[in-house]
Amino acid sequence: MSRLTEMEAFATVVEEGGFTDAARKMGVSKSAVSKHISALESRLGTRLLNRTTRRVNPTEIGLAYYDRASRILNDAGAADALVAQLHGSPSGLLQVNCDRDFGAHVLSPMLGAFLAQYPDIRVNLDLGDAQSEMIGDGFDMAIRRGPLSNSTLRARKLCTYRLLLVASRNYLDRAGRPQTPADLVHHRLLGMSQRAGQNTWRLLDSDGTQRQVPVQGDVAVNDSPALLLAAINGMGVALLPDFLCAAALAEQRIERVLPDLPDQTQEMFALYPAGRYIQPKVRVFIDFLAAELSPDCT
């Protein structure tokens, strides 16, 4: 039994948190993964994994072994990738999980140029706001807003966009124009439903201090374009990404609210697995996005 295969099985179990997900990732049976782990522990003469009914975690010795084994696997994968790169262009199905708004309005329009540059790659783009387990869910990479909490993934910053307060002129003529963030409590605020943390806006005052504004309007939806339409139709004030509302602002269908406040920004990151080599199809896609996106995500 190959030592490298045993290492790969062990490292994948650690990264996936269990034998079933590791087997799915490796494309083998669960019993095959179990045999590799048993052979490895027998050869080393020590237990590397603590097994529970819900999750598998490395022992202290197992964690140290994983650190060294992942480097060896990374080097082996990089060697394979180098050969593939020398013999041909990146290819295969690229599975990407992406923030819904960014994916629909920024990323999707860029795919044609990417596929023209890399015709042997196919892209499956999954849009959603739920934080995916990424590897366990079968994705090669993800594109997400920061801040990031998953330390098992590598992150590369792509760009930074602004969040803008907007409303229609008709609404502001009726309700008045807020002069400070404190004035927003007297307005209809359009919020996102079914998204954690969206019932409070965190805005910066003119002096840079953060003010929390509770969102207690008459309308809450779980779709940002629908929220934009609600603002256009005079239903209240919305907080939206600049890439989503730029056209409506240019057409004067909405206008900025409190435009002199310091910008509230959001960073976008490309996430991919740590501890292993970067697959060529993932590497070229991230490089493409970093080159094509301007610092403000346009």
C-alpha cells in the first residue's frame, strides 16, 4: 500500500472531518479510506485519529503528522501540476461557490472572457448567501465577503466595494432628507430577511465613530435586486452594494442618502483549500479575477 496514498487518505479525513466525506472527496469507498488509515496507524505504531459518532479529530501526534504530511502532498501535487502545465493548458470542471449579489452582477459578466482564454475549462457557478463548507460540498473554491472565519482555507483579496444608502427622490421629498445617521430611525428602512446580522446597519458618523441603526421598516426581502426595486418605487431607504445600484443612480431613479458620511466598505476574497497545491484551473481563475477586477470591484 503506497505511503503517499495513506498520507492522502489521512490528510483528507482531517480536512473533511470524517471518513464518509473523505471517501467522497477521494472518489473511493469509505472502507478503502478506513483501510488506508488503519495501515498507516499500524505502520507508525500510534493512533492518529480520535473517532466519535459525529466527527473525527486528529490526536496531538496526528496533528503534527498532518502538518508534515500536508507539505509532502503539496509538493507532490505541485510536481504533478508542473507536468500538466508543461504539457497543456488548465482543463476540467471548475466548481465555484459565490456570494449571490457579487456573482450575479460582477462575476457572471466576466465568465465569457475567461472561458475564451481557457476553452478547456468548464465553470459551474453556484450562487448563494449561505456559508458553504466548500470542500465537503464539492466546490473547488469560493468567493465570499469578509471578514473570514474559516482558518482552514487560504484567502486572496480580490477587491473592495462600497455600501450605499439610497432612496427615491419621491420618497425623500415626502419623508425628508436625513442629515445624520440618527435621523434614520424616523424613516422606513428596507432590510434583508433571512440573512444573519442584517437587522442592524452599522454606519460611520462624520467623525468616524460607528453607529448601529436598527432596521425596522415595513418591508424585508431576501433578494437585493428586489430591495433595489423597493427603493426605486419609493418604499424607503436601502443599504446596497454600489455595483448593484450604480445604474439606477446614474439614471436618477434613486439618489444617495447621507452621501457625505465616510464610506462603508466590504472586501471580497477568493477562498481555496490550504495545505495542498492549487489546482491549475483554480489558480488561473483567481489570477484572472485579480487581473480583471479593479480595486473597487468594477
